[in-house]
Amino acid sequence: MGYPSLKIAVAAMSFLAVTSALPLFAQEAPTPAPAPPRQGARQFIGEPPDPSHPTMAIGAPLPSFSLPGIDGKMHTQADYANAKLLVIVFESNHCPVSIAYEERIKDLYEKYKNKGVALIAVNPNNPSAVQLSELGYTDASDSQEEMKVRAKLRHIDWPYLYDGETQSFSSAVGAAATPHIFIFDQDRKLRYQGRIDDSTDVRKVTKHDAHDAIEALLAGQPVAVPSTPHFGCSTKWLTKSTGVKEELAKIQAAPVSLTPANLDDVKKLRANAEDKTVVIVFWSTKCRECLDEMLGYQNTYRMYRRRKFDLVTVSTDSPADSDKVLSVLKQQYASTTNLQFNSGDIKALQEAVGETWKANTPFVMVLGPGGHVVYQKAGAADILDVRRNVLASIPNDGPWFGVQEYWTDVIKASSEGKNKASSSGE
């Protein structure tokens, strides 16, 4: 199952049940946290108080909620009435900080699930308010269907609820970021809110704030520090949707070009002497699958272009068809580097690449620095496999600890799962 996609058009803010691309998403510029941890504020996206969605006060009662979960059921506060404590973590698919805390949320869930503590996660984001460039460290957006895919991929066993449709519950509690944790006592009064701990880098954690709050409440003691500065990615409120339209306008205004390429150009591209990950997409206007996949590849470029990454399309059409090739690229607003092989000798092209595939069919390669083949696929490729291999191959080039390792684990688990299925004859 793949994530739904979004067409490149202002009107296309509703999801389609296909796997070609993710919604139009911008890597958020880090801003100083309210109280920067010792290793430097750049590691965090600090969120100043939002007067439109103020965080609820310590001692305030839990607002009522009725939210759909990834299990297909509606969840309300009554479902957790027997719990001694109710822990609500606002998390999301796309945020690198939320990704960094996924295992720590799991640890809290596993440690306390048999001690009378109910932990639920809520995704507060509306995906129509997220820009493609905000997906620089993920394969996924924040729709409900994408939450289901991520939960299956990462074995998320705790309840994962979606509030992106109305955002009423998220607004009522004042969930300013993902992650942002709220802990309610047995009377469902808020006793702690803020960060889970004091560092996105698990190796540098010195304060286990959420853990300490839970331990104190289970022991019948007051929480020593009931509020801490939260850090993460800002909640994608519906009011931020104008950013998506602005990004779309830039995508549509970007120039689209097509450059002839000879065998030496192809060999240089294949060698990938640069210190970055490169996706090469070989395609033809005569190939229906190629045309269907193009949007997914262009959105992939838009997602990761700010990182050590590039995506190059190579048309295998006859040079005489260059006008037709350029027309297709313009329809896709393809601002990638676009090459057209300047000869009809496809065998020579394939020899330069070092691989063979059927003429007029898709072929994609993910290359690490030095031309190391990370992933390749002849025929239709799952865009999620492409993206995950890209994410696993780009070194940790930003302030987010463990992103490459996270996606490397995903690739490893997927490979082991496929091998197990193959050996069992499934």
C-alpha cells in the first residue's frame, strides 16, 4: 500500500488513491527554542506562543474529543476512563523531530501500558497546509491514510488518531508542535505539558521530563516541573494553507529545459563523482508507465532538493521527438535537470549505464556518491521504495539526529521481511 498523491494544481488539494506522489509540501527554517538546550538551538524548531491556539493551563480539564484512529474506529475520552493517567502525544509523519522521538514514544508506551497509563498519539496536521519542501526528511505527509501506512511500516501499536480534518481538539489543548506531550491525571486535569526530554539527539539527553512526570503522578506526587519548552515542527493549521499556493506558484513559474546528452555525458552522470545522492530516471514518451510515474519523481525532487540530492531525467526518445519530450516535461513543471540521449542507439546507452532494460519502459537508479548503486528498478517502481532508499543514502546533513539511521532501519526491515516471505513461499 502506498501513500496517496496530490496533483500539481491549486484545485488538487484532495488525495487520490494512487502511489505517484505525496501532497504539495518546505523544510522549516530552524528558529531558536524558548530555552535552548546545551547543544545549540539550531537543533530545534522552537515554537513561540500562538495566541490563536494557546496551550491549555496546568490544572485545566481535558477537552472532550471524538477522533478517528488508524484502526478504523472512533476514539473518545470515555474509551480511556479506567486509566490512572492519560498521556496524549501530538506527533506527525513528516516532521524530522517527531521521527526522532518515535522510538522514545514507543518506550513510554511499552513501559507504562501495564501500569495503568494510557498513551495515545494525535496527528494535528492538515496536509493541505504542508508544503513539499517540508518533506525533506520523510517519505510521508500527514493524511489519515498515510498515517496508516507509516504505522504499518513502523509497527506503531499505540492508538494513533487524526485531528487534521477540523483540528478542534488540537486547538483546544494548544498543540503547538509535533511532538508536544500532555499528561492528565486520573481526574483528567492537566499535570504536565511540553517536551518529552531535552534533546532530539538521544545520546545527549539529560532530562527525561515526561518520564519523570509520569513517575511522580503514579506515586501520588506533584510534578516538579509541570511545563517545559516544547520543540518540534509547528502544527500545520488550516490557516497556513496559503504557503502551499505560494509554493505551487513558484513550481509553475520555474523554467523547464531539455539538454542533449551524449555517451560521455551519460557516463559522467552514472559515475556520480559529486558528494550527493542522485536519482536517474530513464523514460520515454512512448511509455505509459513512464508518464504515470513522472509526477512522483518531480515531487520527490521538490521534497529533497535542499539536501545533498539531485534528480535527473533522461529521455530515450529519438532526438527528432525533442519538442514532444519538452512538452511533456513542461506539463509536469519539471524543473529538474532533463537530458535527452542524442542517439537512437539504446544499446550503447545501456552499456554506458552498465545495466539493461526493455526499450520504452521505465528504469530508475538511485546512486550514492561515487556511483554506488543504492537501488534500481526496471519497470514500474514504487515511489516509496525510491524515496526510502534516497533517505537512507543521504548522510545526516541537517540538525536532526538519526534520520539516515531511521531510514536505513526501514530498508533493512523491509528487505528482511521480503526475504522471509520469499523463503516461506508467500
